[in-house]
Amino acid sequence: MSKRVLIVGGGTAGWLTAGYLAKRLGADLPDAVSIRLVESREIGILGVGEGTFPTIRKTLATIGIDEAEMVRRCGATFKQGAKFAHWRFTPGQGPHDHYFHSFQTTEDRGGLDLLPYWLLGVAGDENWDEVNTPQKKAADAHRAPKLPNHPDFAGPLNYAYHFDAVTLAQLLRDQAVANGVEHLVDTVTEVLVGEDGAIAGVRTEANGILDADLYIDCTGFRAELIGKALGVPFRSCRDVLFCNSALAMQVPYARPDAPIASYTISTAQESGWIWDIGLDHRRGIGHVYSSDHSDDASAEAALRAYIGPQAEGLEIRKFRFEAGYREINWRKNCVAIGLSSGFFEPLEATGIVFSEIAAALVANLFPWGGDYETSARQFNTVMRQRYERALDFIKLHYCISERRDTQFWRDNVDPGSVRDSLHELLDRWRFRPPTELDIDPRIDIFTEASWQYVLYGMGWKTDLSAKAGAYRYFDDARAAFAEVRRQADYAIANLPSNRQLVEYAQTRGFGPQSAAA
């Protein structure tokens, strides 16, 4: 029977997994599981601003995190999606060169699908991200997604967070320990592999050999267990996603009351893109780029130019990564979660959500009776399919661009850099928009709404002219678009700013009781 879990490595992935499994598997109960996490003092966490996906709210609630405490401790702010600038056109060459990937999906309007009517011109010249939900206009006005009297992890507009990765890991650590996880600070010097090819234990400097029934590799890009010890190969995706380098800076606000952006801002560059994430007291800004298309000096110059005079004298951090994933993430008694499993690039915040997915899968597939192979087969299939679909979604941002100003963009639109699976989707959407028929909720991280926001934000044309005569609810569609505009005006007038809600949470918390305080 499998009851002892050892997680090697901390950070966001390690402590999120530990806290989640402790709750789901009953680490605080005498006859359930025991969970230990061993991490070294010597291995740090990249202290850059992190973005998340709306699923993080359910994950944090399951772990037992208090939303207001997270805002206080982690410099957290509210994220309602991602704004993309200059991805479609070379700067200065396009009339409207930004779009918003909203977390809000189309509200139920009595079964009326507004997208065909927008494609047929019923909403006039307004963009899809503006007419589908009120969220873009609310976020453009720096509004928060909820009121202070809304309870934890709930609000009228769908949302996630931006936060400081270092302090989030610390908060997750404290909650995981409260959930029953044993924390060991020690350095792993050797991973022991048995004759059967499974992990037999890990040797540490201070605690000797630590053994368990199930080992979880959260050692980051080093992949000490799944990669180095078990030899599971890493599949590079550099032929699809070219970015492999990043520079990051922490930039103070120009003034303490400066507005906090309600979305991640992603601004395309000549050989990559710049992220801009607003935390409570600073912005995390970084340049993700391809070393095959740019050198470090040029990338740094572009980053400093984006930030302006505030960049002077600030420390800059450099790191490399390889876009890719392991097709096998559970071998024998070892599971890879986090960067040891895979990583594409920070675009669309897939890093943490893959850790959430993996932790939930381990909890659901936990081999209580010792049947590792059955659990591993299902885990590996689902994770591989999720990586493949996310890979296509990220590539979509690049491959339908109209930019041709640099070799980076010319290479990205080359059909040879686009997987057949994405070519198939684009072929479907020439004459019909993405629908739930194209999405499998078991493996797709992104819904059809996400594909629609990117597709039509980038100017994709779906030709419905042959089918136009089959649509009959034009007046209802016009009324629905007008209602979205009214809701946007209402949200702007009644929701607090992102900064106001953050400051409120830092002092009072959320829920009806906080409003009365």
C-alpha cells in the first residue's frame, strides 16, 4: 500500500503540491498518508512577478489559503486576463494593434451565441473582446473584479492573480505544514535507483537516506529524479516556440498611488515579447526572446527602452529555458511536477496551472493499493495531451501574425513551424468559429472562448457569408451587445480600482463582515 510521499524540491510547484495533496489525501489523519518535503537552502526561486489562471482560486481554497492573507503577504493584485500589444502588426503599421484575452466568457443569453452575429457585422466596428463581455472595458479602467463584501475567491468578473513568487511559496509552505506536511531543510546529494528501475530513496547531507512509496520531483529544470536518475527524456519544442531566454527586472511605481493594471500586459518585440505585471508596490517586467534571433545586449536594450528612465540602476536577472515537456511524467514510483515536467514560456501563465493540474491528477489517481502502472498510464496520457494542446494555443499567438519585420516573425509564420494539429484547427475555423466541439474539457486548459479571443484579436477571418441567411436573431443580438455596453458602464462606475481593492484586502479582508468593519 502506498502511504508515504516524499516531495523533493520546494518553490511554488513543490509547496502547492504538498499543501494540495495534504488536504486531498488526509495528511492530518492517522491512517491516511504521510507527506514530507525536502528542500535545500541553497536553491533559490526566481523572484519575478508571476501570473496565474482562474483555476488558482479553487486550488488555493482547497489548500486552505485565506484570500486576503495572500494579498497581504504576496504583494498580490487581481488579474482579469492578458492584454496583447503589437502582436498582429509591426508597431505603427496597424490601426488597432492590441487585444484582450479576457477570463470572462460569454454569459448565458438564452442560448444566443453572439459570435456569428459579430462576425456578420451586427456590432459594427467594435472588437470581439469589447462586445462579448464587459471585462475588457472594466479592466482598461483599472477596475477590480469584485467588491470588498464579496466572499473569498468569488466575484462578478472572472479573475486570477499576480503575485510575488517567493512570498507565495512561503505562504504555501506555511499552509502545507499546517495541513500536516513535514518540512525538511536539507540538501539531496544522491538519488538511489533500485534494480527494478524505481526510486529507492534519496541521500541527504543531514538526514541520511529518505525513502517513500511515491516520490514527487519538484527540482525544477534540473529534474534530479525524473531526468537525471531515471533518464526520462525531455522533448524540446524549439522547432515550434523559439523563445529560450529571459531578462527580468523589478521596477518600483513612479508614485505610491499609481494605478495597478488589471491584466498582464504582453508587448511584442522584434525577437520576442515583454511582460509587464503589476504587483502592489512594484511591477515585474521581463523580456522573453529567442537567442537565435537576438543577442543579450539587444534584448536588454529593448527592455530598458520599454521601461524608460526608471530602469536606470536596477538589477537585471538573466535566465535560460528550453521550451518543451516530458512525454512521460510518471515513471515507476516517481512523478514530475513543475519545471521538471515541462515549460513553454511565460505567455498565458501556463507554468503554475500545469502544477495545479498535476497535483489534482496525483490526488485523483493516487495508487492507494500500490498499482503504480495503471495510475501512471492515465497520468502520462492526460498530461501529454494537455501539453500538446497548450503548445498549439501558445503558437497561435505567433503564427497568424501579420508581422514580417524581422526574421523572428517570418520564422513564426512559416507553416513548417506550425504543428499539423494546429493547421487542422485553423482549417476548421475558416468557415465556422471555434465552438465546444473543438474543445475536450479532459485535456484542454483553454476553452473555446480563449481561442476566440486570440483568433479574432489577431484579425483572423471566419467567412460566414454562405450561412448568413440561416441567422434570424439580429435584433436580439443588437440588444445583447447594448446590454454588454451597459454592464461595462455599470462595472466602471461601481467596482473599486484594483489598487483600492488590494489596499482594502490588506487592512480588512473580504466578505460581508469586512464591509461592516
